[in-house]
Amino acid sequence: MSQGRSLVGIARKEDGRVVVETRHGTITVPASDVTSVVPGRTALHEYRERLAALGSSPDAPQVYALSTWAREQGLIRYVAALQQWTIALDPNHRQARADLDYVQYQGRWVPQQERNAYETGRRTQVEKQQPRPTTTAKVRPRPLPEMSPGYVYLGIPPSLPPRGSQNHDTGGMYIAIPFTTPVGIR
């Protein structure tokens, strides 16, 4: 590339641009920014060959072996899809399920987060059933901030605009009086 960087992958030219399929994803670069394309073989070439060698009806261990090889080669973008394919061929494939963070819970495979949420919910239900000691302290509820019906919380609490901004109305509470104007108080 003209900025001194290089990309490793499978390149093809399309309408004044070069599309490079890399191990992490597909990158499109204007053809004017590409100084040269060096032919050669990459792990992506071998991945395509191994995928084609699986044929039209592979079995789960073959697909899982390809996913393991892809992970070792750093072809992360293909690993999850290959593991899902492995599970489609063999729903009880333990290694693929474990790699995708599934656990057996009550006789079925569920994502670990789902199992944890269910367990937390069960613990909460058990805690609710046990009587709690009463306290004499009163808890005052905090008022909720006023929000419009279409408000979506994005992790940043609502606040006033920056000082000096013209985007807010003070409601007529403040009056600005220039220093040069004499003010008489009666």
C-alpha cells in the first residue's frame, strides 16, 4: 500500500478498488493506494482447499478438526461457523459445545450465561421464600429523572449542556446585565 502498510490475504480487483480477504475480515482499498500485489499462498488458500476437501457430506469430527486447524492458523472469522456446523451434524459434540460456551444443564445443552441466569433466578426465588428480619430504618425512594418517552439510555447520564452553550433555555431565571449599564436600587 502507498502508506507503507501491507495486507496479507487473497486479493481481487473490482471497479477501481482492491478487495483483500484477510484472516480477520474483508478489507476494501482504493486501487490508487495499492503499490503492488505480491502473489503467494496464505493460510486462507489452504483453508479453502481443506474446506473443499470435506466434500458435500462431511462428518462432525472432520468439520471440528478444520475448526481447530483454523483457530491454530489465526483464521478466527471461520471458527465459530465451523463449530456451529459441527453441532448441526452432531448435536452432542462435546468439544464444539464447550468451545461455544455451552454446558449441559438438566439434560440439555444451554449457553452458560443462560444457565447462570437461571441459577441466579432460582437462588433469588429461594431467598424470597425465606423470611427476612425486619428493620426499623425507612428507605426513601429516589425520584427518577424526567425523560421523554423516546429516551434511550446509552450509558451516559443526562446532564446540562456545556457552559456557554446556546442549546439550553434557563426558563427566564437569570438576567444578564452588562457592567456598563448603571443600575439603581430603590
